[in-house]
Amino acid sequence: ECFLPFGHCALSLKCPKDPVCTPDGWIFDREYILESLLRQKVELHAEAKKYEEQEARKARQGKADEQDRELQELEDFRRADQGLMSQDDRHKKALARAAPVG
């Protein structure tokens, strides 16, 4: 149905000027296959760079989330500690008022 005529380049669909054959039997024009490989290499490099940037953003976000969590834990501890201290002070004042002076 959609077969190339024998010996035509699988990329340009034309008769190759400088034919190159793969071990699987695909025939390419050297110029077209080199251009295609170079383009693929550039695209892969760009995708790898995007991936590295994405992972760096994830790492920064994770670090910021961890710092926020630690700050929240410290704030919760401080509030609990102040709550205990204020209850302790109230208890001491109540005992001092209830104690007979003498």
C-alpha cells in the first residue's frame, strides 16, 4: 500500500545521492539522515535541560515546604510552651492568693 520504491530514502522519499543502509535494511540519503540525527540530538538536549530545570524547581519547592513545616512546628511548640507557662503562672498566683499570710 504505502511502500517506498526499492532504494529510495525513507526520510526524503527520493532516490538517495549518497545512500546509507541500516542493519535492518532501511535506506537513507546520508545528508538527510545526518540532518535528522542532529535535529533529534538538539531536541533531546533541550528536553533534558527542561527536565533538569523542572527537577531543580521541585527540589527548591520541596526544600521551601520543609522549611515552612519546620517553622510551623517551632511556632506550634512556642505556642504550647507559652500556654503551659501561662497556666503555670496562673496556678502559682492562685496558690499564692489562697495561701494564708503568716
